Amino acid sequence: MGGFASDISLGSVLETLKSLYGVAQSTDEKQLLDWHLANLEYANAGCLSNLSAAQWDQDDPFEMAGDHCFLAGGNGRLIKAMCEGVAIFYRKTVNTIRYGNEGVEIIAGDQVFQADFALCTVPLGVLKKKAINFQPELPARKLESIERMGFGLLNKVAMVFPHVFWGEERDTFGCLNEKSHDRGEFFLFYGYHTVSGGSALIALVAGEAAQTFETTDPSILLNRVLAILKGIFQPKGITVPDPIQSICTRWGSDPLSYGSYSHVSVQSSGQDYDILAENVGNRLFFAGEATCRQYPATMHGAFMSGLREADRAEITI
Ligand SMILES: Cc1cc2nc3c(=O)[nH]c(=O)nc-3n(C[C@H](O)[C@H](O)[C@H](O)COP(=O)(O)OP(=O)(O)OC[C@H]3O[C@@H](n4cnc5c(N)ncnc54)[C@H](O)[C@@H]3O)c2cc1C
């Protein structure tokens, strides 16, 4: 698909096809289809109504072979290893970046850091919010890409229970929702007991539900997710205990991200990732998942974009 299809959302195409072919008429089929649509919204961190019908899967040809996997002990181990010997200043929120022929100045509160070059890796959500004041303003084509690209939501409730009640051998299980607009609410659960060593269970919230989740009281959300778990396990004679600890993510309102990860929204294309990756005046470089056309929305995409920019900066020097 191309041409006019870049103005059409994946959601509207699927809705049209669904009614044209009379797909998923029974309640069971409808709920099952909704589950798969929620899964698609999870993968893209966005509502289907915002995804480009023509370009949403532009990165598919680059997909790596092999299974998805969890890193035992958590991703933090990887980050820790990469940070060894690197000077990192924590709790410095950059509010201004000045750049020009002489070099760059990074301003965080009352501190000014000067350098020959800078690599900006803040999330696309932060760029969209204009939380950083670039002086001079970024080129118009980059600003237009930032505007066009999608940066949506995937939220989670993470819970630690006194024991693994969902089955030691079970890594993941799903749940069908009755209403289409709630289809992404707690539709998928991941057990982390095999990787974290504790009885941790994570419930995913995608699509429209991820947006309402942001403004709903965590105690209400916890009660809802527990009711779902009880609905699944109590008929099997399994008691669902109260969690020892729980946390609800709020990626959309976090001022250091303003969203979860990027997607190709209506009007956008893979080219916008390349434009976001362009450096400005050989002084200001950009990396991060939203600059990686082949592997966007992933950890490895973010990592590879860092290697790419280190290489570019070295060539420039
Ligand atoms: C819920 C969820 C599930 C995910 N699941 C997976 C998965 O299963 N597999 C996978 O590969 N990827 C997954 N991802 C995506 C992956 O986490 C991201 O693609 C990756 O972390 C992006 O890395 P990044 O370096 O581009 O941005 P980030 O990791 O967001 O790093 C940006 C950094 O910039 C900092 N920052 C922001 N604003 C400022 C400022 N003004 N001043 C100073 N610092 C600032 C932030 O604090 C942050 O440390 C998931 C993401 C989410 C949210």
C-alpha cells in the first residue's frame, strides 16, 4: 500500500474489512478478535486508529530471527555493564541545548556543560513536548518529523505476590474483555518468577485503556486487576492472595518520557526515523529508539543507534 493509504489508519482499514466480510459476529469471536487487536496496540504502543495503514509495519523486513527472551536478573544488568568507567551525572534535567560552529552548551538548571559535540537521546515524547529549548531552533524538517511521528502508550501493573499461584510452568496468559474500548485493559499477563526469582506478575494495558489508566487511581486499578485474576483462577479452585507490593506505570505523564515508545502514525513513514537521526551542523547528534528506522521501539534499536552516532561523530572529528 502507498499513496492515499498513508492518510488512512490501520484501524479504519480493519473496521471496513471486518464489516465487509462479516467477520467475528459471535460474542466469542468478537472478543477473541479484540484480544488480537489489543495485542497489536501493545506491540505498537498506540491505538489502531492512529497507526498508518501503509507504514505501521515498515520495520518488519528487518526483524531478527529467534525467540523473544527475558534477561535473567533484569535489563539493569546490561545497563550496569555498559556504564562501567563512564561518568554519569544523575538527576540533571536538561532544559536548554545551545549549538553552533564553536561547539555546544548543555544547560541543566544552573549548570552549564560545554563540549565540542552533543548526542541527544531524550525520548520522542520529550521532543514532542518541547521540554528542551534548542537554540537555535531545530531545522523545520526535523520539527515536522517530530510532529508527524507517533509516540503512544503501553502501561503496566507490576505485582509481587506471596507465592506463584498462576502455575510455576506458566510464563504468560491472556484474558478476553467484554467491551471493545476496554480490550487492552489487563489483556495479557507475564509471570516473571523464572527470571526475577520472585513471585512477580505483570499485567499489560494497551490501546485506549492505556490512556484512561494514566488518570485512574492506582487502588481502583489494583482492585480491577485482582478481580480479573480471581475470575480466572478461583473457578479452578485456586485462591488469589493479595499482593505484597504493586506499582502502576504512568509513562504518558512521566516528564522524562511523555509516552512509551514510537510508532508510525497516519501521515508518517519510516523516513521520519531517518530525519530524526540527522545531525544538525555536525555538532548536535541524535540517537534513541525513535531514530532507528529498522529497529524502532526496542532496546536493541536504541543501543544500535548509539553505536551509529558514535561512529558518525568520530568521522566528523
Ligand atoms: C512498557 C514498555 C515495555 C517495553 N518492552 C520492550 C521489550 O519487550 N523489548 C524491547 O526491546 N523494548 C521494549 N520497550 C522499549 C524500550 O524500552 C525502548 O525502546 C528503549 O528503552 C528506548 O531507549 P532510549 O535510549 O531511546 O530512550 P530511554 O530509555 O527512554 O532513555 C532516554 C533517557 O533520557 C532521559 N531524559 C529525558 N528527558 C531528559 C532531560 N530533559 N534531561 C536529561 N535527561 C532526560 C530519561 O530519563 C532517560 O534516561 C518497552 C518500553 C516500554 C515503555
